[in-house]
Amino acid sequence: MAPKDTSSSSSAGGGSSSGGGGAGSDSRFFTTQKKGEMHELRLELHSTDRTVKVDAVKKVIASMTVGKDVSGLFTDVLNCVQTGNIELKKLVYLYLINYAKSQPELTLLAVNTFVKDANDPNPLIRALAVRTMGCIRVDRITEYLCEPLGRALRDEDPYVRKTAAVCVAKLYDIAPELVRERGFLETLHDLISDSNPSVVANGVAALSEISETSGRDVMKITPSVLQKLLAALNECTEWGQVFILDSLAKYTPAEPREAEGIVERVTPRLQHANSAVVMSAVKVILSYMDVMAGSSGPGGTGSAEGLRALSRKLAPPLVTLLNSEPEIQYVALRNINLIVQKRPSILENEIKVFFCKYNDPIYVKMEKLEIIIKLVSERNVDQVLLELKEYATEVDVDFVRKSVSAIGRCAVKLERAAERCIGVLLELIQTKVNYVVQESVIVIKDVFRRYPNRYESIIATLCDNLDTLDEPQAKASMVWIIGEYAERIDNADELLDTFLETFEEEDPAVQLQLLTATVKCFLKNPEETQDMVQRVLDLATEESDNPDLRDRGFIYWRLLSTDPEAAKLVVLGDKPVIEDDTFRLEPGLLDVLVGQIATLSSIYHRPPEAFVVRAKRGGGGAPGGDLGVGDVGEEIEEGDEEEYEDENDVDNGGGGDLLDMGGLSVNDNATPSVGDGGDLFGAGPSPTDAPEPEARMAKVCAPEKSGGIELWAGFSRGTNGSVKLELDVRNLSSNVPVSNLAVQLNKNAFGLSPANQQIQCNPPIPMGGSGQQTVELVNNPGMLIQVPPGQPASPQIQVAIKNMTTGLVFYFAANFALEALFVADGALERSVFIESWKGVDDKKELYGTVGDLPPSSTDIDKVAAKFKLHNIFLIARRPVPGAEGQEVAYFSMKTTTGMVFMAELTFKRGVNAAKVCLKTENVAYGVQAKVALENLLRSQ
């Protein structure tokens, strides 16, 4: 997020309007446009009456604000810039910032005005000119910006200097070399010694942003700079204090005494009314407490007593934040969650403030429960259990479940309180409330695993409530308990038998537990359970399609048939006791997150690089106007993939905008340029002599949606390596022959758009006829959407088709076939394949089983030949040791951008199924690669 100016100036529409009417009368500019108003606005913009001209520009800004395109008035608005009226000048500059990217040549006409205004006697106009030039992110403007910016950095007026400081960071985002050549970084360092605290704060903000952008430490806090920052801290605005405190948090004191001195100066900020200042101060103090722990003087702040005193000072401001609005409470709670993991002693006596209020929103209640669990101790556990028991009678099901789970987590965390927690859980089970009982069973299983052979007396109570269990996790937990303690349950086999009646319909987790529990029961009581174990093993190995269940079934079967004593050692052996996971963040990650307190990282509990993508600094700059200094961080979009994006979000790299239900302008030569930046699937080698694979066609548009035309679509790879969209157009009921169509793709995860939007049907397709059409697709970086971290890339490509004869536009979505992007040089050397396979983390593996395969997909030689047509290459094959008839084949494939996928396919003679294991570093696209393999296996 970009740093803001730490002192505000009057806004473009601020001040008294000279167009008649007071401050609340500007709403009239947002009234619905009349027919021909663009012409009227143009006339008003050329009016000699200043009042009329100001009102006209306000109307233009109002239209621009609500999303109407008023770029056609660019020249007319630009002519208004030659004025001495500061209100009008602000409005015109605001308009220029918004449309400069789309009209860069015309924007240059205003350069002389900018340069002139940068020398104006009025400091507001000087600052306005520099700010506007910095916000116009056009390369050719930047060369004119340097001289005015250099003067502004040394201007006598502090308002101009602080504005120029932020402008340096904006310029660095566009042209970093220019900033370094002109010595602007050194000038920013000089501003830290400025006599005006607001200038100091903006200088710090700019240097911090440049550090983030460049990845280098350009801030360089020296002892003299440190003193100036601490001096400015008491005088600058609240947002200036935030910038300075954030910089101090990144500074490492040379010794404990220096850390103590800084903390002493920062501590008064804990009483600030602005929660951002408070959290930034907390961040500084927490980061210095580790350094201060090295101080050993008696009574020194770094001693244990001194750190406790500092902890007591941190508690009240954090507690105060919980009296704010729910949204601020939630942000504070997420930060406190990290703080109590780092230093639990800070809030160990404040657990009561985290007790939930009846009117707290559910997201606040859930976060409070997490913190209660972290702060619970043997001193306050009775109080906490009473509170949690009360929560378990609430009406919100999710909150009740979380509360019951919290009771179990208290038992796991506190050994001496475990019996009391069990007692509360038993009381809750007696309520017979379905979801309470089920959650209780789940947490009691964890208690049994934490404290083996101590609380098994309650199993009878659990068995009495089997009928209420209908959720997979609760069933799996209960089955585990029955199997683990079968020797203590008289009718364990009968209880398991009730679950086995619905074995095939159960969730895989329940099936796995039933299989293991039945084997345990058999090993403990073989005479009475032999038939049952045989039945379960048959179901697992012969009837199930789940590879995990089948494999476990085969292992148990072989163990039981070859060496029952070994089976006992394996299945009934001692299990490790589970650990308390209350403080589950890794210490390294926790330190990173504590250093990010008061940022999004502290809310997501993830490091910045996990959810922010750094944009490349390009020559064209970033779209939009004053998006702030920090336009280098692009937020991941999480939109509904089924919905089409707004027409303004689709780049014009493909020509006409079909997502506009209005007209369509088709450009025959509208072939998007393929550049280096952002090219997800760039050019790569492709064979010219290989047979062209057929596209898998699917019906994508019914005739009732498209004026009597039925569409089938699929994707394939051409002989020249190009990607093609194949269309089968069937005219079922349209009296008008289909002769000319136009196509447009929405933004997609593969960055594809049509090379030519026109589709000529030659000859035209009459009613009852059909025709095949091919659309060549090319890469267009502007059409690429980012894949949210941790989520697979969407296979959907949303397409709009316009029948140019009838004017009808219809939409459909087709799943892209990733094999269309595989290149001919995707075969890895065997040694490279082995190293790459070992180098990929097991967490990045994807598994699946493909059943009902045709005969051509059960023979590895035939599979290899079929795969080779799609540039999927056989690397090696081997029989599975000890498994007669089983063979494993390894394949590799590579996309045009070098994304490598490796696959292991397991086949068994006489079985028309295969297991697929896929490994890749490109996890987001791994699912699509696995789907591609599975679809090819299913094909004839």
C-alpha cells in the first residue's frame, strides 16, 4: 500500500464552489446525462465564463467517477489547464491523471503547463504540479519531471518538499535508474534531517517504499538519523508516526542499552488514539525485547523484571483495542494471536477480556476462542471451562463446535485439567444435541491419544450415542475408539458390524478407519471376527476404487496371511502420543509475522510473498493514476470464475470487445503482440511433421441460447505448435445462414486470445447444416489472470461469439486441454528425471485413479504411443517388486514456458484401471496436467 501524504491539502472539489451552491450542492453534477450532453459539455468547456467552465469540468469528473467514458473531451479539458484558478486546475489535473495512459501523446501538450506551475509563486500550485507529474505514469513525462522534482526537493516550503519526497518513490517505480542517476536517493536522505517533521515522515515513507520495491536497504539508519527520527516522532502527524515506527521496527540496535533508549521514546505512542500507531509501537517494542533480554544490569530494563514491567505496559493498549468496532477488533485479535504466541506473559492475566459477548460477530468470537486456548493455564482453567460450557449452549452451530473443540484442546494442553475437561464433555454429551455429541466424540479421540489408558471408562457413554453420528469425522473417530479399545468393549464386533452395513457408501476416511479397526478387532479376538475381517478385506480390495483403501487392504491381507504375529506388532504397536499444537507456528515463521504486525501478513498469518506478487517495473508504467507509491504489489483477484469480468477489465489486445452487448468493431489485423513480460506460454519449438492430435469436443452452447445454433468446442495443438480452438457450428433452426462470426476470449489462466477475431464460414451454413471452424490462439499478456496462491488454475476459458449477421451475442465456457501446450522437447534425460523427481517435495504430489479404461490404455506400449502424439514422453518402465503383473511407467512433459510435469502410472495386468501420481513445482497447473493425462487415458 502506498504511503500517503502525511498532511492533507484541500481536495480537487474542496473549498467553496464558485459555481453557485454550497458544499452539498455538487450532487447535481451526478445527474443522468441527457442526449447530446457531450456536445453541451464541450461548449461549456470553451465558455469564457469561469463559473460555467468550472461547473463543466465538475460534470466531466462526475461522469468519470461513475465509470462513463469521457475521454473524447480530453483536448477540451486540457485547454482549461491554462488558468490561475486553483480549483479548476486541480480538477483538470485529476482528469489528466485518469486518462493520461490512454492519451499519452495529448498529455505531452500539458507538459509546459506542469513545468510552468512548478515555478509558480503559490506553493500549493508548485506541489500540485509535481504531484500530478508523478502520478501520470507515462515514460515521456518522466524526462520532464526530473528538473521540477529536483527543485521541489529543495523548495523553501515544507509542503512542496514533502510532496516531492513521495513523488521520488513514484518515479522510482517507473524509472529506477533515473532516480539513481539524478541523486534523488541522496536528497531523500537529506530530507530526514529536515526541520519539518512532516517532511521527515514523507522522506522515511518514500525510502521505505523504495526499499520494498528494489529489495535493497536504501534506508540505512545511522545513529544520527535515528535521533532525528525519534525527534520527529513527537511532532509529525499520526500517519507520519506510523511510517517512522515501521522503519524503527526494521532497525537492529547495536546493544541492549540502545534498544532500551528507543523503547523508552516509543512507549508513549502506546497511548495514541489511532490504532495503527498503537500496533506499530507494539511491533517496535516486541522486536527490541529480544535484544533487551541481553542486558544484565541489576534492575535494568533488559533484566527479567524490566521485561515484565514492559510486558505490563503492552497489555492495556492491546486490551483497549478490543473496545473498538468489530472490524478493528478482528484485526487486533489476529495480531494479538501472534503476540501471545511470541510472548504469552504479556496477556496472561487478561484472559477475561477475551470472553465472548453475546453481540460479538461470529468472526470475532472464533478469534477470541483461539486466544483463550492459548492463554488458558491451570490457574484459570476452571473459569475458562465454565465459559466454554456456556458457549456450547449457543445457537450458532459453528461457534458451538469450536467451543466444544476448545474444551478438548484445553484437555490436551493441560494434563492436570484433563479430567475436568472430560467431565464437561460428558455433560455436553448428555444433552443429546447432535452436533455437540459429534464434536465431543472427535475431541475425546484426541484426549485418548494424548493420555492413553487413563479415561477409557467413558467409552460406554460414547457407545450409547452411536445413533447420533452421521458426519464422517465423527464416525471415523468413533470407529477408531472401538478398534483401539476393542478388548474393553464387550460387543465391539457388533458395533463395527453396524458401520459395515453401509461400508460402500461411507466417506473414504471412515472406510479406512473401519478397515483398520476391524483388523485390530480380529487380532484381539480372532475366533469371533474372522468372517467380518474377510468381508472387509474383500470390500476394500475388490469393490473399492480408492487406491489408498485398496493398498491398505492388500497390506493387511498379506500381513495376516503370512505372519499374524508381525501383524500384531504393526497394527497393535505402541503409538506416539500426540503433542499440544496450541502454539503451532514455526518459530522462524512466527518471527517473520511478528515483524509484519499491523500489515496484511499479520491478519492472514502468512508471509507477504505468499499472497503478494511483485509486478515487473515496465516502461509503460502501471495503469491508473495516483494509485500510490507502492503500485508494485498486485493483489490476487479472487473472483467468481463463472461470471464474466466487466468489459473494462478486458484488454483490447484482441480487437473488439465482445463482452460489450453493444456494437462490435472487428479489426482483421488485431493480432496481439507477444512480448517477454508476462508471457505465460511463449513461443517454443514445435514439430512440423508430427500428426495433428484431435481435439476433444464437447457441447458448449445449446440452440435456445444462440438463436438456433448449436456449438461444440475443443482445444488442440497444431502441427506448427500453435494452439487452436476448434468449433463445430451446427445450424439447427436459424433461417439466416451462418456466414460471419466474431470471437473474443475473456481473461484466463493461460493468457490466450484469438489471433483473428473474424470467423468466415465459407460456404455459409444453412438451416440443418454444419461446419467446422478453427480459431488460432496466441499469447496476450494482457489476457493473463493471476492464479490465487494455494489454488489450482481454472481450466475454464470463457468465450463470447457474435453472429455478425443477426447481431446476437452468446457466451459459453470451455475447459482448456493443457496437452495443447506441451512441446516436442519435453523428454527428460533419465538421470535428470530421477533428480527432478527426488527434488520435488512430496506435498506437491497429486494422486488419482482412472477406471474403466479402454484396452488401448492398459498396455504401456500403446499408452506411450498415444501420449507421444501429445508430446508426453516415456522415460522408463519397471515391474513392481513382489507384485505380480504390476508395472510402473514414468513420463515427462513440458509446456512452452518450461513448466515441467513428471508422472508415474501404475498398471496391473487384467485390470482396466491405472493409478496416476504427478509431481511438479508448478502446483497451480499440476491439477490440469493430471486431468490431461486422465482424459488421454480414457480416450480410445
